[in-house]
Amino acid sequence: MELKIIGAGLAGCEAAWQAANRGIRVKLFEMKPKKFSPAHKDKNFAELVCSNSLRADGIYNAVGLLKEEMRRLDSLIIGCADSTKVPAGGALAVDRYGFSALVTEKILSHPNIEVVYDEVSEINPGEYTVIAAGPLVSDSLAKEIERLLKRDYLHFYDAAAPIVSYDSIDMSKAFKAARYGKGGADYINCPMNKDEYLRFYKELIKAETAELHGGIEKPNVFEGCMPIEVMASRGEDTMRYGPLKPVGIENPHGGDRPYAVVQLRQDNAAHSMFNIVGFQTHLKFGEQKRVFRMIPGLENAEFVRYGVMHRNTYINSPKVLDSRYCCLEYPKLFFAGQITGVEGYVESAAGGLLAGIYAAAAVKGEDIEPYSKNTAVGALAGYVSNSAVENFQPMNINFGIISGLGVRVKDKRKKAEMIAKRSFDELDARTD
């Protein structure tokens, strides 16, 4: 039998990979390059439209644990990320174009995967299908999903940071270093004194934003991708306790300790593009150029890409999905990725990984146990399928949704090690 997967983003490619590796014939539908969403520009699969960072690595934080679990489950996305990583301190960041190209190459070369370049606007719930259309799902498919689920969509607004060319950064003012020296000199740092910061802050909070589609004046902004101008509006020092915090940074140029520091992270393997960390924005392009060039070292910055903001759509998953990402009403229909209400590249791919495993089992007529909340992958599935959740909102992986150890452990590193060991023991015991 055949499994249809709609969408060749992170979740869709991961689901296709997992199912195909289990001997399932997969038909993967992707509307690019015939049609692009407002945020997508590249023809390749698994396009990263916001940051190029998959966030922190290592088992001492929840997203690092999630990535390690996915490595152990033969994740396509994490494998390609590891192969195309660029320096980013303690984080896993990738060459965004090299990463997408590698994912595309592996999908196209898999003997069990057939790619169909076409937009899907109708769904047959009697066919095994994984909907991984992403948060920028097309209008026609969104209406079809809404018709099937008979429930209103929820939504929030997401924002992407601008990217500048390396050659346009004034390195006589900026310098390379990682916060607390972690990972070497992986970030470019633009230090500000108090006067520079206050001038920047005052111009930022009064800068003009672009008009939102649909006439919505007060969008529901996801906290993890908050536009920098929204963050600034919350108080004069809010940015200094967020992406502009000066702690852990030593200025090799000398002088007083910086009052605030703007960091830039390498965006491609060629070292020619850097994104401004934490500067997701919906300012008009001209305003971005004017205000962000007030940052020391970026006075003559060449913007390779301006920041953008777009509507992300997700379903009310606790009302419609079980812990296998399977639709309660239609047992052959699965959902995966950000459309389920997980937030983040890694979380989206993790949902695709499990949806691919569970859908493949369903196609074979097998009934496998869901991964438990002792694991990060299982905890995410548990969160989006928890019918007790009120006012469902997108969420990143965090230790708070992973099952507790049942004992009090004061040492945070020791606690993380114990959680990781428990997770890995469960993964090692499975034979899916």
C-alpha cells in the first residue's frame, strides 16, 4: 500500500524518510516550484525561512536532548544538519542552502519515495495520508482541512530576522567572540555604550511597521519569535535582558564593558552572510535599513534579506489528534510539524519523524506503542494530544513537558543526565 505525504518541509521530508526506510512506498506532494508561500523563495525541500539555527546542542537542555534522540532514530533532518553545520558556539546552526540541498538530494534519491510537484486541495480520509503542509499551508488546503476537522483554526504571527553581508560589517568596531567563550569566536558582536543603545531604542520603538494582511492590527505573536520592536516596546531594558544582553562578552578592542551587544551568527558555509540574532522584525524595509544601521559596525550594512513577518496556521490538536499524531475521527489521516502546534525546526522534524513511523505501522496493519513522555519526542506528541490543555498555544520542547524523575535532584546537570539516560534506555529497548 501507499502513503501520501503532503508538504516537503522539515516534517514532511522526515516523515517520508522514516516511512520509506520501513519499506513503505511514499508519494510526497510539494507545491513548489509551481507555487510559493509568501515566506518561501527556494525550490529545494526543507527550506529554512527564519533562522538558520537549530538551537542548542547537548543533553543539558531539552532541545539538545531532542536532537540526540532523533540522531538515535536515524533522523534525516538532524543528519543533514550535522553534515552542513556552521560555527555557532554551543548551538547547531547550518548553511541554510547547503542543508536544504542535501535534504532534497536524499529525498529524490530514495527508491521508495516519489515526489509529485503539485498543490493538494482535496484530501481523501480513506487513504493513508500525512499532512505536513507547515504553518504556511495554502488557502485551498487550509479550507479542506477545516472542512474535515470541522473546527476553527488557531493562528499566530511569526517573524524572521534580517541577513547582512559579511563584507559590509565594520570589523574595526565589531569583533568575533562567543558568549562565555563557548564554541570559540563563532559570533560577530557589535557593542553599544549606553548612549548608543538609548538612541537605538528610541528610534526602534517609533519606527514604522509594515501593514499586516487581512487588516489585523494586533496579531498574536509567538513569544519565541517575538519581533524586536515588540520586545523593545515592553521596556527600555527588555532587549538588554534578551538578545542584546552584554554578559559573557569581552571586547578585544578595549574600553568600558559594553552596555548592550548585538550578535550576528554565520548563515552560510561560505562565511559571506550573517543574520542578526534575535532581530525578527516586521518593520518596513526602509526602516530596517535606517534603524539597524544605527548599530555600531553595521553603519554600512548591506542587507541580503530584510526581516519579514507572516501568519502561521496551526490546528487545535488536542481536540483532533491522539498521541500518534493520528486524527481521532479519521484513523488513516495523520498530521505532522508546526501545523500541529509544535514550535521550532527541531520540534517540527520530530513530529514528522514519529508521524512517519506511526503511519508506516498503520499501513502495514501494525499497532505499535506510542513513545512515552519519558522521551522528548514522546513528550511533544503528548503535549499536542493532551485534551486537558485549555487555550492551546504553540510550544517548544522543554523539560516541563517531559515526565519527572519522581525524585528530587538539585544538580541541574545531573538531573539532565538522568533524564537523558532514561530516554535513551527506552529508545534502545524499542525495535520499531
